[in-house]
Amino acid sequence: MTTLEVRRVRQSDPDAAPLVAELTYEYTSRYGPMGAQEMQRPADVFEPPNGQFLLLMEAGVAVAGGAFKRFDAETAELKRIWTHSQHRRRGLARRVLVELENEARTFGYTRIYLTTGPRQPEAKGLYLATGYTPLFDVETDPLTIGPLAFTKVIR
């Protein structure tokens, strides 16, 4: 088994490019032009002192990653969590969540907020399985809700 290395980078780092490209394609495939617009938003919000972009590296290749930015003084907002399509079903997204939560804690945040799209049932399942509290009725058709919001205390 290969060891995973956590790297703190900018979203523009060349090692992040394959993940960002795949995530952009996925958002665009699921949400059309709005998905592409999400990925065109400025990424400097994911840089210290208010945020961070992380990659999980395996044998020098980015296999998963994600970011957080400041939501408010106590809350970090998770964004752009992604596992490369060739590395799925290995628990890497869970590992990214743990790393982002730990990093957010070191920045002084005590709470996490995030949203995922209604056409991302995999993400919804991940957040429910990892202790995130849904801020919506989980019994309602996600397509009638819009973005699905979650929160978690990380003290």
C-alpha cells in the first residue's frame, strides 16, 4: 500500500490541474453552465489566512483534494472536494474530509458548513455518513430543494 501525502497548495498548482479539470467537467455535466461558473469563481479564498486547498498525493500524483474558505469567524466552508475517477472507492473522500476538518481547526474554526448539489447523491451520502447534520429534510426529493446544506461542529 502506498503512503498518502497531504500537500497544501494553491488551486492553480500544476499538481491540482487534473483534479480541477475533472471536477469542472463533472459540475458542467451535472449542472450545465452553472457548474462551469462555480469553478470560475476566484480561488484565492482558499488561501491562508482564511482558507486552504489540500491535495492527497500518492506516488507523486494527486488522487483527491478539497478546500475550505472562511464562512464566518467560527465557520469554515468546505468546497471542491473531489476524488480522481481512477482512484474512487478507496475512502479517499473521507480522508480529505478528515484532513480539511483538522486543517480548519488549526485555523481556529470550530464549525464546518458546506453545500452540495442536488445531483450529487454520492456527496450527500458521504456527508451523512461522516457526522454532518443536514439543514434540509432528507426525505424530500433533493431536486426540489436546490443546494443541500450541511453543518458539523469540529471543536
